[in-house]
Amino acid sequence: MQKIVFCDFDGTITAQETFVAVLKEFAPELAADLIPQMYALKITLREGVRRILESIPSLRLPEIIEFAHTQPMREGLPELLDFLDLQDVPFVVVSGGLREMVEVVMGELVQRTRAIHAIALDTSDSHFRVLSPYEGKTELVDKVKVMEMYPSDEKIAIGDSVTDLNMAISVPIVFARDRLAQYLQERQKDYIAWNDFFDVRDALKELWEVRS
């Protein structure tokens, strides 16, 4: 495997920060307190997201899934996947959010991903319990740990926010927007700015010198 693309979900595949919106909608007080602290890097994602999710009653999962149904995807993802298929480059979704939400929003495009790595929920008790086989010191889904499962010569990351920071720092080529771009500027880490997946496709064509 020579090349592989790792892509965030929330605010990256989705046009808006869907998982953050869920946290604010279903645990408003705790989210209002902890989300700004996570963005400011004062508390870890592992601590903040777990505390918010595990405060939500399990019976509300159907409402969360229904909420996810209304969330639009960012433009150009099918076209990016078409291009990656032609180049025989796998596309892996790595999300710090809920797997159920990724599957609902992506729909049939799920079949075109090599894998989806995200948070699972145990709903057998009164409140959610977070399950993640890829939990790290600071993240519920340690994206760097996930990427290490895929040996390759060139790893590309696509992201937008604090959940993508460790992943972005660890790869040679990163597409960054919004908060992630700011974090990388502060750390003097090079990145490629992007607005939609057409931008990503076109930039990869140039990088890989692919003729149309």
C-alpha cells in the first residue's frame, strides 16, 4: 500500500460540526462548560467528550440518529472517492464522534471506505457508556494509533478541528480548515487549505501529477 487517505467526519465530511451540535443539543449545560475548554486545550478530548456523552440518557439515541439524518455532507466527497478509486488509494474515516452518526450521514458511501473508526455506545444502562478500542491518553479515538494500523509510504490527513490535531502533526501531507488550520499555524506545521472535497481532489491530482 503506497498511499492512503485518512479523513475526519465531524465538520469535515459534514458541512457543519454535527457531533458538536449533538452534544450541545442533548447535554447543553455540560457542553457549554466543557466544549470551550476542549477547544482551548485546557482539558483533553478523552475527558470532555466522555463526560458529556455519559451524561446523556440511553433512550435518547433514536433522537440523535434522527438528528444526524438532517445533516448535509460537504460537497465533492463522491468525486474525491471516484478519483481515489482510480488511483487505488484507500479512504479511511477516523472520527472522534459516534459511529452511528457517520453511517447515517454517509449512507451508501460507507461501502466505498476501507474502514470507519469511531466511538461506539453501550446503551444497556440508563445512560450512555463510551466504548472505544482505540482510546489514547488524550483522545477517545487516538487517530495516530489508528493510522499506525495501516502501513504505507504516504499518509494524507483531512481535518478541521482539535480532534484532528495529533493526526495532522503526524503526517507529511495534511488538508486543514477552520480551527485545525489555526492550530497548525501556531505550531508552524505546513498544511493545504481547503473548502470542499473538490479542492482536495484537485490538490492531490497536482501532488501526484495525475493527468485528467
